[in-house]
Amino acid sequence: MVRKGPHVAILIETSTAYGRGLLRGVAEYLKLHPTWSVYVDERALGDPVPPWLKNWRGDGILIRDSGDRSMALAKASGAAIVNLGEQVISGIPLIRSDDQIITDQIAEHLSQRGFRNFGYVGFKDRNFSKSREHCFRQVLATQERATIASFEVPD
């Protein structure tokens, strides 16, 4: 059977709400592009590299696993790669949430309701969490009488 459209491997965890949200987005895209075929298996964010990646000969890989071994195997496949993780990796396009827009909307929503004291609870040693705290502090610094306290939780 000859493939009509691109064949893409999806290395996104099925074990987290965020990963499942990404997969829902891919599913919506596939409804609009029915000739595409995808390969996805159940996985957790920290799972080891799936053995089949070593021999992958598809057209592309969507990956949310910035581990060195995973990226090396993905690069070795020769397929186009899109990184959906947190880390910037030279030569690989990165798609991630816009922390500034997220925190701007949160601050606006809470401020419109009259709140002036804020707290930020984030994950220790997680880039996205530190970025969001930084952005949140920046936007609140422009608001008069706003104060913020931060709390970290372990990963």
C-alpha cells in the first residue's frame, strides 16, 4: 500500500493532562488532514526511548522528550523533528506555551476582581515554572499596590 500523506511518529506522554491535551490537538489536526498517518504509543514523560525509534523511517517526529538519547535517535532517523518540550535544542524547532501571555491573562483576570495580594506556587527547577513566575512578577510590578509571594514544590 502506498502512503498518500506524511507518516509521523508522536512521542508525547499519555500519562499527563498536558500531554493528552497535545494529543487532542494532533487529533483535531488529523481530522482536517485525513491522508496523514501517525504512530503513537502509551508512554510516561520520563519513559526510556522506545525501541522502534532507532529504525523509524517516517517523515516527521513530534517529540516532548528532551533527553539526549531521544533527541539523538530522532535526529538519526533523518525525519523532520518538532520539539514540544521545554529545552531549546539547536537546529530543532520548538513549540511551547507563551508564558508572558498566560501570566498577563491571569493577572488581568485577578486584578479585575479586585485582588491585590498574589502568590505563585511553582515547580522547583522547572524552566516553564520559573519563566511564568518571572513573567507574573513583571506584570504585577506594573500594577499599583500589588504584592506577590512565591512558593516552590518539588517535582
